[in-house]
Amino acid sequence: MRKRPETFIDYLTATKKMQPLPENSKLCRIALAAAGTMTKFDQVLKVELALNNVNAEIYMAPYGQHLMELADAGSGLYQFNPHIIFVFADTEDLLGDRLLRPYSSGAGALAELIGSESVRVSGIIERALERCSARFVVHNFSVPSYSPLGIHEQGAGSLVGAVRAMNDDQAARFSGNPRVKIFDYERFVSFHGKKNITDLKLYYQGDIRFHPEYMPHLAKKYADYVLAGLGMGKKALVLDLDNTLWGGIIGEDGLNGIQLAPSGAGKPFYDFQKQVLALYERGVILSICSRNNESDVWEVFDKHPYMILKREHFAAWRINWNDKAQSIKELAKEISIGPDSMVFLD
């Protein structure tokens, strides 16, 4: 695969061109217990992980049996002996026919139903944790965008309030368990747009609750959990400088000519530096790889009034006119991490 796949079709095409991974690739057995129809998602995920040098074996629970497979100690899911299990239950699992008629028995009954279902699903996961040694990634629940109450849909006893409370309860229930991570699915679908994630035509034709075109995005999120569990997460960020940390080219535009400010054309670079600093504060290693004159670069760091990042934030740097690929290899050696643990941003 010379070009990284982007669309759902790209990923399916890539499965036909996949070559055996090198001997140093990691093996990971992944089980997916998902609501609705997720046809071909295993292929998308397998390609995504292969791009990260992970050989994935994937088990998908049979249609409509995702929670039953978790509840049955003799199910195919447990016989597969997965390293990691993704649990993708959704709001329709909890409410069934009540999803479109949530108040048919009153608001109090709705909150009670959602509360009891939350306990039931969490209980299934807790018992599953006892049956195997796998790590779990559990979706929280998407807050429904439809309500017959319209603008009056609000408050703790409402459908929206009850689902949000259930998500809070789920997060609190598993917060102390190192084998469980909560995937913020509500945030994921809000970012991509709930009307995009579910295509009603596909839903009514085949219970496809998750649009295939968004499977690559979901696979990338899943891959992050897999890579972290294998100790393959990215640990260092390597940054270019010109048109990356500031706008323009320092060697041509000079200190006063580059774009870096809390407003105007320099604001994107100013805000980007804040985000990089936030990564540094959470433990990401920073380094520089730039084809530049070193004296010009340090003048920006030392004298520009809106430079957020400082020299002391960087563990190492290569500021010269050498080949960048070789410079990154040298940085990896100096920082004592593998090049595959680094992300280069140019």
C-alpha cells in the first residue's frame, strides 16, 4: 500500500493488496461486540492496524448477539481468546421501541428504564471481565437527537438527561479499573454529525446503524487503543518550523516578517503552539527538525513576543541543511526511542 487509504472503498481495495507483514510485527486478537450491522468493518480495522505494523486477527460477534456473546461464558467470543474487546452497544439497545416513544409511560418510567438498562449492560461487562484477561473498550451512548418534546426536552428526567446521566454512571463505574477504557462515542458522533453517522435508508434496509463511509474514522480510534495496549503509542512529536510553528520563512521574512500573533493571520500558529504545549504538559517529547540557519531560529525563540514554545520545551533538535530523514533518525537515537514512536509534522 503505497498511498494511505482514506475512504471506505480505499480500505476495501487495500485488503486485496495487503502483503504479509514483517516478522517483527505485533499480533493482536480483537473481538468486536457491536449493535446492528457492521459488515466489512473488520477489514477496515485490519488494514488500519497493518499500516501500523500490527497483524490483527478479528472476531465479530454474530448479528444481534453482541451482548449475549458477552454474557455467555461458552460463546465464540471467549473461545477466540481476544487480547482486547470493543463493546459497541447503542441507545437503541437500551430503549428498543421506546426510542421513538420515550414518554409513553411517563418521564419517571423512562428514567427508571434507562437506569436499569445501564445497570444491566454494566453488569454484563463486569462479569465478562471475570471470564477473561482481555482489555475492554466500552462505547458510551449517543444522546438521541430526536424527542417528541422538541424544545421542552430538558432536565434530569428527560430522555437526553437520562442518557447523559447513564454515561456519567458508566464512566464512574469503571473509572478505577485499568482494564476498561470508555470510548466517548457521544463525542465522536457529535464531531462527525449524528445525521451523517446514521443513514436512514441503510438503517431501514439492513439495520446498518453506522454509515460505512465513517468506518475508517472509527477504525483509527480503535487502532489508538490497540497500539497503546501493545506499547506502540506515539511518544514524541518532531516539528518543522517555517509555516508550522509560525507563518512564513524566517530566513527570508526575518523576525518581524513572520506570522505569529494572538490575532489576525498569525493566530492559527499562535493557537497551534498552545496545543503543542498542551501535549508537552501531558508528557509528549518535543523535538525540532528544520532546514534552517540555527541562529535565525533561536532569534525567534528568544525574541519574538508571541512565541509560546521555548527552547527548554524541546528535548533535542536538528536545525541544519541536512536530509530530514537522516536528521529524524539521529533525533530518535539521541532521545532513545524508536523512529516508529515519533510523529513528524511539517
